[in-house]
Amino acid sequence: MQNNLLGFPNRISSDPILSLVLANKEEYLYAEERRLFYVAITRTKNRTYLVAPEEHYSSFLEELISNQSIPSNHDENKINIENQPKCLKCTKGHLILKTNNINQEMFLGCSNYPYCDFAINDINILQKQIICKKCGGYLIEKKSSKGPFYACSNYPFCKNVDEI
């Protein structure tokens, strides 16, 4: 969803001969691409995510955000890969925030899904990444009758615990 010559909508002008055979002039700028875009975002059976650069994003996206009250996280929750926790299973992906479709709870899942199905329920890892000294997993906060403590995300294979 980039706003440039080869972006979407594509800004390369149409063939002038083609305009002679068309029945009437379109009311909207980039009308055919606008229709294609509308069909693409309204016919999905799941969620639709539109990916755009921080600057110079598509005029279509700008219209959706301003005219249709489409939520945007343009200025918040930007994904900065350097700060994202690494996936412990594939080691190539990063853990990103996702939502469970059944109960709408948030969790961390691998960015390489569906190729890697690694997931962790504790989303606090995004703010505070504590590495387990025994296995390299993440220490996540747990609660017991004695109070909160850190336990390894690789439990039961790693039973390392630490005080908070």
C-alpha cells in the first residue's frame, strides 16, 4: 500500500487510445483499481491486514482511515524487529502479538506461521525478555501460593525457576 508510481494505486497513465473506446469517463480517480481494492478487502472470510510504509502510504489507505473510521496502528504498536523476541523453535522468526480467534485472548506467535507454530501465552515477554540461564528459553511470570516467580517457558523440559 505504497504511494508512488508503481504503488497502489498505480500512477502510470493509461493508454490514450484506450480512453477513446471506453463508453464514459469514470467519476473517481483510479476507478478500476478502486473497485479491485474494494473487492479484495470485502470478500475475505477472515481478517484483512493492509501493510503500508510509515510514510507515503496509499491514498486508498488514507481514505479508509479518515473516511470510514478504519482502525490504524500507524503511530502505535509499530513492529521493531530488533526488539522483538526471537522464536525459540525455528530461531529465524520473531514472536509477534496475535489474537486467539476462539476466545479473543492475546498471545505471542512466531512470525513464520504457518511454517512454525511456536506460541507463548505470556505477552509480557514483549516488554521484558529474561533469558533462562539453563536452556535459553524465556522466563515468564507465574503465580503460586507463595507469591509470583519466574519459570522457564520450556517447562517441563527445563524446570528452572527464579525469584521476581
